Amino acid sequence: MVPIPNSYWVHSGTLLAGEYPGSRDDESSMDRMTNFIKSGIDTFIDLTQDGELPSYSDLLQEHARGNNIDVTYTRLPIVDFGLPSFKQMTMILDKVDRSLESGKKVYVHCWGGVGRTGTVIGCYLVRHGAKPLDALDQLSAWWQSIPKRIFHPRTPETDEQIQFVLNWKENS
């Protein structure tokens, strides 16, 4: 089970991807944070730019302290509808891998969980042995469980983001 509807497990119980985990008001945000914590998520990788959305990191830390849980929040921004540089993508994937290797449970997100998140997860799958087309097919299959697929029929969102995944190579 996923902590919020517009998210999906990449690796059940350890790597989750989706939309912004906060909400418009603190009460709804706290409810959502509770769901993430109950799901075991303790590492949040935020792909949004500073100021793009209300920050949830203070609320997350407050909630974690209240429950005696350690959480990590890291912002590794990509411009909305944009592409990261090779160096940026490598840095994001390294952060995901290091976190998972140290036993953390990771949530990767952007605003809608569509473009930037799909691009990162597609490249993550390629890094871990998937052929690029297979990675995109897997993303598409996961995306079918997402309610917002009605408004955003594919992930990654733009042709350029899809091409980025298709062209992703670690030793570029």
C-alpha cells in the first residue's frame, strides 16, 4: 500500500516515487507525513526548486522528532519540465543508491510526480540494468495505478525527458 494515492513503489517497501508530499495546509500535510512515516519512509529526495512549493521539511522534522524517528530531507533541484545535467542526474542517483545501501527507505518526488520524478526513476532503472525502453515500459505500468494518470497520461512528461531516459548511460 502507498502512503498517498499519487505515488508508486519502485522497490516495495524501500523506494517510493510520486508527487509533492506536503499539502496546502499544515493539518493535511501532517496527515500525509504520518502516512509516509507509517510506511517507513525516512529519506525524502525533493526534485523541486527552492520556493517552488511551500517547504514541508520543518513539519517533517517536527513530526519525526515527536515520534522519535530520524528522517533526512535533501533537495536536488531540477527545473520543472526540464532536464538535469549528466552530473546532476548522477548525483541524484548516487544519493538514492547510498541511502538504500545504508538501509534507508527513500521517497523521490517533484511537484506532480510526473516529469522530473519519472525521469529520475527511469534513469535509476537503467542504472540498475534495465534497457531504456524496458524502464519506460515499467514506469508506464506503475503509472496506470496513479489517479492523476487521467490528466497526465504518461511519465516522464515531456518528449525531451523520455529521450533523456532513452539516452541515459552511466559513462556518458
